[in-house]
Amino acid sequence: MTEIIKKKWPGDILPRTKSFKVYEIADGKRIIKSENFTAVEINQNIILPFLGEPKLVERFPCVLVDMGAVKFVCNGAKIMRPGITKFDIFKKDDIVVVKDEVHLKALATGIAMEDSETAAAKLKGCIIDNLHYISDEYWEAHKQIT
């Protein structure tokens, strides 16, 4: 678990702790917690920051989406190029946070399907695979844990 985080997350983000609490919410899907750290394990290869941890989420590159895309993002839709209004710099397969353009609220996290430079030049297509979003099973399970 810590190897995946060290490989895909910003360098100094993993807290120095001896133990994590792991909550199984479905087959292979887990919430990982320690003091000041919460992550969601999508599968054995993907661990994303939990959206309810703003200080953690802020450490990742983001895209802004127009307000028309918000309801789709919060229902698990992939992030499509026409809805993106601004890009941070990221590479293909990086973890990217999706925020709304007005309130800058984190709506989802996912994996970039292309580099930001390539994606910004496109007019259409899927840019981010939405894997964790507000009101998903991780979000709801976290309410029960805390």
C-alpha cells in the first residue's frame, strides 16, 4: 500500500505513522485512515486521496470544470474535454482532482488519460477517468466510520 502511494503521490505526503486503519467497504475497495490522512483504495493498484481531506487534495494537480458538468461529475461520469475550463500541468496516469470553476470545490479524483498539454489542445474526448466523487460509496461509507 505505501509503495503505491510513494510512487503516485507527491513526495512528502505520506504521514509518518506506524499504523493505518483499513475499512473494507466492498470487495477490494477500502478506506485507509491514520491521523490527518484518509485515502480510498479503488483496487490493488490505485489509491486516491479522500475528497473530504482538503489539505491532502490540494497537493494534487487539478482541472476546473464548468458548472454544467458538475451534476455529471458528481454522478460518476468521466471528465470530458468540452467541460474542462482550466488545466494544471499533469502527465498521463497521474492522479488529478476535479473542481468546479466557481467555488473551486473538489468534486472528484481520478486518473489522467492523457498529458494535460495534449488534452488542452483537444476539443473533445475523455480526459480523466472519474474514480472517486462526492456522494459515491467511499463518501457514504466514510460518514458511517466517523
